[in-house]
Amino acid sequence: MSFLWEALKAVILGIVQGITEWLPISSSGHMILVNEFLNMAGSENFINTFFVVIQLGSILAVLILYFHKLWPFYFRSKTPEERKNTWLLLFKILVACIPVGVVGVLFEDKVDELFYNPTAIAIALIVYGIAFLIVESLHIRVTMKSTDDIDFITAANIGLFQILALIPGTSRSGSTILGGRMLGCDRAAVAEFSFFVAIPVMAGASLLKLLKCGFAFTMVEWGLMGIGFLVAFVVSIFGIRFFMNYIRKHDFKLFGVYRILLGILVLVYFRFLKK
């Protein structure tokens, strides 16, 4: 295979990953559509590992952007009260991760077997798009304006919503954001919380997939994974900043409309146009 051509594909997929992972629009829905046209070369084992590695780039972006908020140990600029709130936040993140962690370990392979196909992903995109439009039309009273305001019960309930993200096309951030909004969280607060919950969930899922796939790849394949990782990391930095700036001024309806249109596109292409 031509390394330059495959490297360009890795760059494109890294860009798609970096943009879509943190927006409530389903990274899997975009990946399956984009890779349908790119058709990245390599074994199924390599392709699966590539997608895992570029996800780690996105996770690293969150860790760097929110390091000060998530690091519970000594910071000159952090008061004892702020360090206490950081520890509480970390425990709430842990609580929110437990449901999807348990269900994911037990049933993720079965869920992928049943639902990782274009039709199921398209339906999930459309259904969640409609859900966003409905929820954002309800004028929900906000009772939690920051991540510090999110209590343990709310965190646990957001974790239950996150289980739905095991179904491809629903969007992990979409599930947690919808759940948090219905529970009374501010848009920016639940978006940040969804980022934080993603770190252990995505890291754990990625580690399990890496262990299943192994590490026996050629230098070219490792190079392509490195390119995808770096691009996903850089684009995630900008993607997260854009998303947070946007939702401080707007609601999620635009993302709902986008999901519906994308779902229709995926459904039409794979059901009627692809031969």
C-alpha cells in the first residue's frame, strides 16, 4: 500500500474522530460513513486497533484541557475547598462509570454483533436527533449550574443513561448530555461532565480492545496509528473548545437536526445506493 495515501486517510479519520467524539452526533456513525469511501487498507485487526488508538488521542485532549480541574493534588492556584471539590468530582465520575463499565464488559460484544451495522446506526442517529429536539423544547428548570453542583445520585443516573451509548450511533456524549439535561443540569455543566466520564470509560474500553487485538503490527501500521492519534488529539482540542463556546450561547437543537439528516443519509446510502 502507498504510505502517503494511507497516511492521508489516517489524517482524515483523525479529523473526523477529533470533531465527532465530543459533539453529541455519534463518532461511530461518521466513522462508518467516512471509512466506507476511504476504505483504509489493512487487516480487520489493524483497522479495529487504529480506531482504538485515535480515540486515545481524543482522551488525551480532555486530560490536558481540564488537567487543572481534574488534578486533586497540590496546585498553588487551588484553594483547599477547590481541591476538596476536585476529589468529590472524581468520585462522582467513578460512580457514573460503574453502570456502563459493568454492562459493557458483560454485553458489549453482543451489542456490537446486534447493532453495529449501518441500518441500526442510522436509526439511532435519527431517534436521538428527535430526542434532542424534544428535550430542548421542554424548557427544563436548571438546578445544577456547574459540575460541582451535580450530586452523586444525578451522577449515578447519568451513568445509567450512558449505558445506551453502547448501541452504536447513539453517541456517548449524546446519551450523557440528554440524561443530564432531563435531570436538570446546565448545558455546559453536563457537557463537561460527559467529557470527564468519557476518560475512564473510553480508556478502559480501548485497553480491553487493544488486549484483544494484540500489538503485532508493522512499522508502517504503527506510523499510521501515530498519525491518526496526533491528528485526533489536536483536532479534539479545538473541537472541545468550539463546542463549549457554542453551547454557552445556544441549545442542542442544531445537533438534533444534524443527527436526523445524517441518519437519513446513512440509511439511504446503505439501504438503497450501495450495491
